[in-house]
Amino acid sequence: MNYPRNNKKNTTCIRQKTVFLSLLGTLILASCGTDNSTISSPDTAPITDLTPAPKITEAGITPSPEPTATPVPTAVPTPEAPREMPVQIKEELAPELISAYASGADKDTIVQIMDEMAAIDPASADAWEHVLDYWDQVNKDRFTNIYDGLAEIRDDVIETGITTTAFDDVHLLPDDLPTDDSLCFVVLGFQLNTDGTPRKELIDRLITVTGCLQEYPEAYILLTGGPTAYGDPSATEAGAMADWLMEHGIEKERLIIEDRSLITYDNAVFSYDILREQYPQVQNLVIVSSDYHIPLGCILFEAECLLRNNGGYDPHVIANVGCVTDGRYYFGLQDQAKQMKGLFRN
């Protein structure tokens, strides 16, 4: 559904990509010396099932004789600071618009709020129009690309890691994704066991992304989630995921760590900052999580990208993969709205 505004002309779409690519040439010389290489939701709130997951670190991993090549980062200038919405829009009109959408307000009400936005800042109004259009999409049937074959391959992937043949006949993603380092898989976190190890559901998300990585060896993997282990305050979801992936054959250089967040909207905010400041070559995001979590994760990450776009950094969510769960959880429109408002808490 489009939300054209009544008395304002739409400004030019903010989704303008400007990526400055520079040639990166690096000459690597071989050395003959010594090697010196050096809640109600499962988001982050406590949940009652604290049964420890199997310790994956004890599984025998067959090392790859020829590890996947580490991608050479593309040199891209750091973009300018992201655009900030005017205070009145951020504190008053944006929350009002989110509540109206989530409560099923009529189109005229939504358009009226957006007209008020446009009178203050046309660029923000345009951004919100794109956000609402995308929000319509994420809750439609068949939006989530669901993978339901984990039960058959879990043991194989845990045993052999990235060298597994379990995904040889499995195609998890669209055919037209970029094959360079502009692509990044974003794995959303899940509460850890008390000892800091990943629970089975989080491992399933990691197994799923492992299947994606074989097709896209140049892509980065952004791991999100902060400290959620009751018995080990130093353990983070992102750190536990990174350890698991490296133990299973993924190179450290491909991993991007966001280990501060305690809820999905913080995943989006903190991840955007890391990518803009340190990995501006990343322009295309694939959200990987549990099936019920995909719509929430996608709308939050895409909204963050749309609303903070400054013309110099313009990433977008272009695909998703959700692993099948037992259906215990569900994020409806009101849950999504609550977290959407969290994007503007500062």
C-alpha cells in the first residue's frame, strides 16, 4: 500500500546510492622467517527453559584442507554522519505514526500525520513513506524465506563445519544476490545458556547461515547480541556465535561483531553504526534468524537504514532466511510497533 500525502509533493526518493569505489592493490610478499601471525519474547528477556544445550565445542571438527579464501575488503571512504530527524518528528509525529499504523488506523489518518511531517522536513516524510510500504510487505504471507531441513543436516554440519556437503542440494537464497563483499549476512542473537554457550535455537541460526556462506564466500557475517548468560556476565551472544563459526571453519576476518545489544531494535541501531563507520562497502543485508523473528528483524533493520540514510551510505535489507522453530513465539503488529519506537529512544 502506498501512502501519498495530500498537499505535499513527494520529494526525490532518498534511496540514492552513492558508493565511491577505489582500487585496492595489495602486494603480499612471502617471508622465509618465523611465522609471527598472530520477557515474553526470546529477544533478550529471561525465558524459563534453561536446559543447557549440547556443548558444541566438544564435537570433533574436521578441518578444511583448503579453507575458504578471506575476502579482501573493498576500500570505500567513510560516509558522512547519518541524517537526524527533527526533534518534533522524532519525539511526537513518528511515535504517533507508528501507533496509528499498528492499530489499523484509516489511510486518511496516516496521510495527515505524514503531511505534518512533510511540513517540517520533506526528506523525513519520504523516508517514513518507504518504511510503511516495507512494513506492509514484512507481514504478508510468504515474506519469510523459511528453511525447514535442519533436522536432517544438523549432525553433519556440526561434525564437518563449512566443509559439509549437506547443503549441496539446498538453495536458501534468491539467485540475484551480489557475490562480492557488498553483501552481509546478519545473524540475530538469542539468549545464551547460563554457562555462556549457545542454545539449540541459536545454533540452528548458525547452521542456516553456514549454508548461505558456501554460495557467497566474499560476504561478511554480522553477529549481533550482548551479554545474556546468567552465570557468565562476560559471555555475549555475538561472541559465542563467533566462536562457534570459527570452530566450524569460518575465517575470523569475515566476522563483524556487535556485542552490546540486548533487544532487536538495538541490534539494528548498533549494527548500522558499525557498518557505516567500519564497513561502508556493505550495502546489501540478508537477515538470518528464527522463522517467527524474521519480520521483526527485517522491518527494524530496513527502517534504520531508510530513516538514517544520508546519501553517502544507503544499505538495505534485500533477503532473509528463517529456520523453522516450534512456533512458541510470535511478534504481532503491536510488538513490532513497540520495538519500532525503540529506534528513537535516544
